[in-house]
Amino acid sequence: MATARRITRPSEFTREQIMKAAERLFAESGYDGTSIRAIVAKAKVNLAAINYHFEGKDGLYREVLREAFRGLTEHQLSHAEELKMMSREKALSQFIRRQLQPLVGRDEYSRHMRIFNWETVQPTAVFRSLIAEEAAPFLGLAADLVRRFLPDADQRTVTIAAVWLLGQCSVFLRNREQLAAPPVGLVPDEPAVEWLSTTISHWLVAGLDRAADPATKVADTAADRPEPRSSHSVGSEPLIRKRSAWRA
């Protein structure tokens, strides 16, 4: 037993060193801009260690992405049952607050977001594959929350609304550094995040309530419907005169 622990500990330490080095380099340069040689040098390990623990660059990048994604979502998932016990408005507010918490988080969160930003610019097959596996529980949590506001909506509508909900926060997370600079000047501290959470939650509740209101749906449909046009009206002027007559 003691021998097994002595063997395991160095192995775990080496794996952790590789992960830390890779996370920093992938955050700085993205997948394409980071070489295995650079990771080996920064982690102070040999190539065989990377192949042993991760089976190459793709496997290593996948684990870095997995850790980054879980770092940004696991806190939400661990509080899923608590949200069910709250009113829908309070649950939405808490959800938004936790989504924005990385704005005041440690450097690790910042590196995670930079890695995801690289994926926006240079998407990889590794990322697409991982998100297909990892995103379902988190997206399901957002969909359950939306469903409380849109109980009669079909699944496609609920899913798109859940993506929209997540997007309201991710734009601030992805662009934290840029938004902190002029002209926005959004300082990522607790008071700012609290204000931002309250504001976004208020807008989201208003939007979802409006989407769920049958009267609003009828009004929106009527507003989108084109006004009838006389078959004898050609050009803009006759059409304008005819519209004036309708209004009268």
C-alpha cells in the first residue's frame, strides 16, 4: 500500500504540472499557437509524460477544456435543487448571479475564458466534441428555468430561449478585460457584479413574462403582419394615401 502511494503521488504531481502549464499556454496562444514542445518546456517534463497521461496534444487539450468548462458550470449544477425550491424570479436572479461570479474570480477563471475566446476565433474539433458531451446538463438546467416562465412553449423554443439566457451573461465573461477599459469602464468587483446581476435579471424576467403573455403574442403577430395594399396602387404615393384612409 505504501509503495503504491509513493508511485502514485509523483505521477499525479506530473499530471498536474502538465495541466497547469498547458492551461496557461492555451490561454495565451490558443490550440494552434501552442506546441507540445512549449508545454514540455514549461511543465519541465518529457514528451513521454504527456503521451502517458493524455495520449498526445488533443487529449491534453480536451482535459484542459473539460476542466475549464466544469470550473464555470459545476457551481450552478451543484445548486440545481435549491433553484427548484425558489420562486422563478428568485431562481433566475440566483442563476444570473452565479453565472457572472467569474468576473470577480481568480486568474484561473480568466484563463478559462481566454481559452474559450480562442475557440470563438479558431474553433477546434476537440472543443465541438467535448461541448456535445459536457454541455447537456448545464443547458438542461437553463432550459428548466426557462420552462417555468414558458410552460406552454415547445421544446425547440425552450432550448433556444435557454441559449439566449446563457448568452446574456457570457458576453460579459468573454469580454471582461475589454469592458473594464474605456469607454465602458465596467470594474469587475462585487458591487458591479451585483448591480449587473440585478439589471440583467430584471430585463430577463420582463422579456420572458412578455413572451409568455398571450395578449403580447397576438399584438406582436398583428404588428408583424403587412398592411393590405390596393391592387390599383402603384408606387409609394398612392400607397401612403390609401394607408391614411385606413387610419381615418
